[in-house]
Amino acid sequence: MIHDPGDIALIRVLQDEGLFLTARPFHEAAQRLGWSVEEVLARSATLLERGVIRRFGAALTPRNAGFRHNAMVVWDVDDKKAEEAGSALSGHPRVSHCYIRPRFEGFPFNVYTMVHGSSREDLEAVIAELAERAGASRRKALHTLREFKKSSPVYFINYRAEPAGSTTA
Amino acid sequence: MAKHMLDSIDKALLNIIQGGFPLKAEPYEELGRMAGVSGDEALFRVRRLVEAGVVRKVGPFFDARKMGSASTLCAVHVPLERIEHVASVVNSRPEVTHNYQRDGVPNLWFTVIAPSKEAIGEVVSDICERAGIRLVHNIPAARMFKVKVDLKVE
């Protein structure tokens, strides 16, 4: 949970998607916050160490980066082995997301993976490789037919900073 | 921008920045050094990749749970003739971050991030009511292994 007003102020500035397309994003953030660039970098590094920020980086749109065939592949794995299957599947470079989720009526699958391929054949080949790692009794590939929405969550939209918010690192 | 229009420098930049944007005062200088171009060119090329839709976002990726938020995946089966209407109602909620039509049953899958489980419940109820749907399966992750699109661009 994030409570520190300085952290919240920093997060609000860093999530501006245009910021990282400027030549000196952390200077720009420092200017907006009225902090030094060293303080912006140090606090950002702390949020990264704490795992609040998973990473700084770029997200591709897979279909525009040569990965036009994508599927959510779900696996029915014995509950006792789901953890092991999740670790094995997530180690594959073409798996971007991997979770254990509850099964529901008519859908007996508990391990979820997002899998990316450059062609339909490539995708099927990757799924076949994954099947060897999964130890699943059955699987199902739900191919992506249409993207209706893809966005990043925005945090602290309605947060109002205290007039004298602390910026101590 | 089709894949064949990416040259070797674009591909090098993509493979570097997916995993790590430098936490440095002059990050593009650093990126340029790694990819063998100037900082200005690295910035120009990253902007171009964003404009072309190859890169969706550059910046920090947050862990919703550590931010104190709850997240889930929802699945619902919708007759094809109504799927666009239902999808537009789903999309209208800012808490919905991803929404995809997939083959098979269920056929509409969307993710919700909100301040609490209760808030997610309210978003789902609102969607059901306005879209005229029932039986949305709400399947939050019990365990997360990986959330990282880091695809080697060749």
C-alpha cells in the first residue's frame, strides 16, 4: 500500500505516458515535482526495489512487433502440481503472462498463459513445446480474435496532495 | 509499421527497452550507447516506434497489488450479434484495462483493476446491468508467475 505523499506525487508524474518520450524524463519529472533529479532517481529506485514498480521499460503491441498470432492458453493441471506447472510455463520466452486462477463451471482450467507467435504455425509449435512442460491433463487455446481495449491503469486519479507534501527521500 | 520495416537498430532498441529503461539522468544517451547510435537518434527512433504502434508505452509498470489495488480477470459468453454492444459497455468503465474477444466459450475476456474487491464487484454489477448480461465469471489470480511482455524481436 502506498501512503507516502511523496511517493504518490512521484507516481502521478511518472505515469504520464508522454514523460518517457522526452530527452530527459527524470529531469522533467523533477521540474514538475520541484525536486532534484537525484531525488527523483533515488525514490524511483526505491519503488523499484520494493516491487511497487515492477520495471521501467517498454511494452510492445505484440501484433505490431511481428507477433500477429496470440492466444490465451489455459491448462487443467492437478492442483498439487499447478505451482510447478506455472513456474515451468512462465520460463518460456513466448509466454508473457502466467497465473493460477479458480476453475469455474464448464471451464475446468486452472493455469492461464498468454502465448505469442509470429504465425499460426509458430504459435501452435510454441503451444506444443509448452505442453511438454505443463504436465496438464488437457488444454485449450483461446485465440485472440479482436482487441476491444488495451490500456494501462491510472493510479491516484482523484488524489489531492496536501499543500505541504513531504518530499523526504 | 510492418515487421520488415524494423531495421537492426530498431530491433536492438526494442530488445533493450522492453526489459530495462535506464534509471539514469540521461537515459537516451545510455540507450544510444547500447544500440550504437547517438542519444538523439535513440529518442527519435523510440518515438517513431510509439507512433507506429509497435511500442504501446514507455515508462514504469506498477504492481497493482502493491499499489493497494485489487485486480481480476472476468469472462462472459455473449451472442456474437451483441458482442460489440457489450464490449462497448465494458470499455466504458475506466477500471477495465484489457478487453478481448476470443474463440471458444466464454468469448469475451476483460481485466478490472480497482481500489478493492468490493469496488471490482460494483464495476461488474454495473456492466451486467447496463449491458443486459448475466453470469460474469470473476476469476482473480490466486498466484501470479509472470506479467511481462518481453518478446525477442528478430
